Amino acid sequence: MKIKLLCFLTLAVISIIAYAYFIEPYNIQVRRVNIHDSELHKQWGDIRIAQLSDLHITKIGRRERSVLKKLEYLKPDLIVVTGDSAQWNMRPENALIFLEKLRAPLGVYCVMGDADFSSARYHCIFCHPGGNVHKQRENPMFLRDRTIEIDLGKKINHRRLTISGIAAENDWHPDQDYTEEVWKKGNELQALLILGHFSKKWTPLTTRTRRPLLWLAGDTHGGQIWLPDFIWKIIKFKPDALHMAGLFQNNQHQYLYVNRGIGTTENFPFRFGVRPEVTIISFSEEAQK
């Protein structure tokens, strides 16, 4: 009886490991998030934002082709990528090839994560084409501690969308923190879309301003292995263990969404209970009844 039980448990463990390695990391989920907020809907209307994060690309393989195919079908108005497009300590050329394939009517905007900076001087090609440090890449556009405004077009009566991108290196150099400047940009009543690889500065920011905003982040991968939230808070595996994945709200009209990511870390290529995701974010005036 003990031998049978041991064989069963061994087979179960092998099956879980095989699933977590061969199946779930490639089973990409399209997660639709509708934010019911009258102010954000008033300013941004019915735009649909696709968020990608933590791609950790080493090559353009099955997972990357699946993401491109899903985005081609979904046809979002705007695509944002919240960091770690490249794998740790690897040259970022393949990640950039993938990002250059992304297309959306309102553009593709990215920020860099800590993995993107890990390739030493090679990370410069994310922002500057052909090694030209004086020219900014336009498609995709990397917002490295930079704020821009885009026209939302006829669909929303040419309203303006303000996007601020915060580089991951801010978390290493607090004295160069661009986050403190972000909420002061433009009209204080104008909503902000903030792209930042990490989310830990979202809570301090929302104590300083009541300005409407949506902060999009990644980094956590949702843990890659599902665990109850209280365990993540205890082990503090990530800088912001309070916000591992999903939608959060602090004050009225202020939201954070933490994406579960697409890829996995180089040293732990498994996912179990945390499928990779492409997030489609939209806005409505009030909750559906």
C-alpha cells in the first residue's frame, strides 16, 4: 500500500512539474478589465488599452507568436509594455524585434524594467535606433522618465491622453526619482496614465495627489506559482508584496493594475495557477447591473 501511494505521489508531482513547464507558460489568457469610473471614462472615453509586461524574451518563439496573433485579433487602440521585455543579462535585439512588430492606432509605448538594464550598454538600443544617442525611437516609443500627450482622435473628440513613463532605475537611485514630478505635469484635473515596471511607489503617490490616474505595472509575474496573498506579504519576495496582481484602488479615480506578465524568470521557467496574460483595459461610466 505504501509503495502504491508513493508511486501515485511521485507521478502526481511529475505531472504537475510537466504541466507547469510545458503547458501553462504557453497558455496565454486574455484578461479583460473594465474600470467603472465616471471621470476616467469622461476623459478617455471608450479607448481600449492592451498591456503587456515581463515578456523576458530570448527568442521569437511559440509564446511570442501567440501574443502577436492575439493582439492582431483584439485590435486595441493603444498598446503599452511595462518593462522586462528582455531576459536577464541577455542582449535585447530579439526583444526589440518583437516590440517593433506591435501596432496600434494610438501607438505603442514602453518603459524599461530592471532586466532590460541588465544587458549593460546594449540596453541603449531600446530608446535610440542604430546607436544614434541623439535620436529617440518612435515605434515603439520608450518613455524613460518622460511625459507625453497624445491625441485620442475623432473617436473621442480629440481629447488628450497624458502618458508618463518611469524607468526601473528610479528604484535604484531615489535621488533621481521622476515619480515625484509626474503628478505635477499639466493640469491637475487631467487624468494620468502612468507606466512603471514596479508598483511600490503608487501608494505614496496617491497620498500626495487626488488627481485621476491609472498606474500600470508588472514585475511580480503574479508570483508564477499561485499562493494566497498573505503568504506573499509574509515572505516579501517582491518589492511590492501588497499588490501582486490585479486591479487595486486607493482613492476615488485612482487605480493600479499589476500585470501577471507573459514570460518567466530564467532560473525558474514554471507557471502554476498563474497563466501568462494579455490585459485589455477599458472604461465605463458606471458598473453594469
